[in-house]
Amino acid sequence: MLIGAHRFPRQDVVAYGRPAAEALREFAAAAGLVRLLITTPRSLGESLAAQLAKELGELCVGIVAGVPAHSPRQSVVAGAEAARRRRADLLVALGGGSVIDATKVMQLALWAGLGRPDELDPYRAGRGPDRVDVAKIPPGVRMVAIPTTLSAAEFTAFAGVTDTAKRAKEGYTHPLLAPRAVILDPAMTLATPEALWFSTGLKAVDHAVEQLCNPIRAPYADALAADGLRRLAAGLAASKADPADLDARQECQFGMWLAISGAGAGRGMGASHAIGHTLGGSYGVPHGITSCVALPAVLAWNEAAGTERQALVAELMGAGGLSAAAAVRRLAQGLGLPTDLKSVGITPDKFQAIAEHTMHDAGVRANPRPIKGPEDIVEILELAAG
């Protein structure tokens, strides 16, 4: 008999198919919130964010633009300080996974009264005498997310933030870090650069694949991941064929929502995510591209543990008869994305250091083929070398 538990994010609503400003205004009115602060990357500060602020009118108290990739601690505390100064009662993250993750931890910094990057140290995920029990921190200002990519950060209560001094990406979690509301408006993704849209789409594919291939079965989560993968494979191809097709973009949004929702089973992700965390946090490989280069190699290495689940992956991607690794690689290449480490500047002389760092990631322990040490990670990296 299967034993498990599925945990749902503490979110009030996911709105889709409506203009973002309209849905946001409606949510704020229902919640009695009147001072909204937009957080966004620099690239959107004078375009989408400025337009959203204009449509919100008196509800918007400002824009914090300039949250960079991989959510450095400095951007977290700067955003929290801006929220205090402007007396914001709701944070609105507009952008991709980096700004959404940074805004999640801005909430934590506001609740705990943190004002310096080093003060985040004891709030990192993990146990030990140097850690604070974050679940006991009374929550305060919450957030809404309007994603412009397919990273799916908006559907979890976990955030990755980079300690730039250590060149390491660290996790933060609290039951209420997940946004109170998520607004999926495909029109807000039209200006997203093609490479970013498709690479985060591959990250969403990675979410689905590593859930479906996890050695622990969880029927509800598997069903979510399976339908998510099917929608993503079809939606990404259609979006490539016609970048202005809003139905295709919405299909991608539904796919990434379903794919990440499977993680509520608590099984964790596998080695592709573990390697990706190292490549992103320590070597600056863009979020999403990490999955393009790591996932095919991880699937190829995992074939020794059995191919039944991998055959399902290929079938759901419309590539029955191919290996799962070949199916993922074909999709990525068809979208114009790199599929090897050489293409992103990661050379073999870095493999040992990457492997040793990756061994500290929990994803290593959830991989379907047991990873016994850094030498196994090096084997995967060699498969991805190019």
C-alpha cells in the first residue's frame, strides 16, 4: 500500500484568461489591500511594470526594478526596505523565477525585520543551532505573482536566493511564502525574449520529468505531472510556430502549473535539478538553460535504473519510440536551445568542483538511480559535455 501526503500551497486563487491588471485590482479589493508595490527585473521596469502601474493608478505606490538573475540577497533586502518605506500592504512580483523568488524572501525579511544581507543567514532552510524556526515567525505583508516566464516559482513555498559572497544558491521556505494569488495572463508573456520563454519551458518540462521518473509513486502527483508534460510539449512547439498565439502560450502556462504541482507530494526533484542549482548559483548559467543541458544527460545516465517511466515520458512528449533523453534533446534543439555544457561555457576542468558541490543538494538523494559520490555526477557531466 502506498503511503504519502500531498501538501497544497497556501494560495487563495489562481486567475487565468483575464487581463492582469483587472484580475489584480479585483483581488486587492476583495482583500482590502490599497498600497501595492511592484517588484520586477530592470528589463521590465519601463515597459510592462510601468504599464501595470499606470493601469493600477492610485493603488500602486511604486516600482522596485532591477532584481537580477538568481535573486541575490542584496536585492531581497533592498526590496524589503522599499516596501517598508512606502508602507506597502501587498507585493506584486512581475517577471520570472528570479524576481518571484526574491519577492518571496522579501516577505520573510519584512516579517522578521531583516535589513542586511548577512541577517538572512539563520533563516536559510535546514536544521541546526544556527537556524531560526521560520514557521514560528508571524506573517505580515504577502505577495501576488504575475509570471512572464514558465519557471513556476509562483506555485511553491520555497525560494532560491544567492549568497554572492559564497557564490552559492540557498533555499528559504515558510508555509506562507507562496504568493496569495497567481495571475496567468498570456498577454504578459508576449515581450518575454524567445530564449527565456523556451528555456524556462524546458525547466517546466524538467519539473514534470523528474516527478514522473521519481522512484516513489504518488498517483495524484503523477497525473498532474503527466498532463503538464503533455501540454508543455505541445504548447511549446505551437508557441515556436507562432509566437503571437495566446492559446499556445496559455497551454504552456497550464502545463507548467500542473508540472510543478506534482511537487506537493514531497518526493523532491532529482539530479537534473541538483546539477542545475550548482550551474546556476555558482557558475551563472541562466535559469532554464540548466535544464536544457542537464536533463538529457541525467535521463541517459538513469537508463540503467530502468526505462519504463522514461518510455512514458517520451510518449507524453509525442516522441514514442525515442528514448526520454532523445525526446528532451529533440524538443530543446527544436526550440533553438543549447543541450550541452560546452555551449554554455562549462569545461571539463570544472566537472569535479561542480560534482562535489552538487553532492550537498537534496536532489541527489531523490534520483532514480542511486548517486553514490561525486564520481557519478562527473559521469553525468561527461554525458552532457558536448
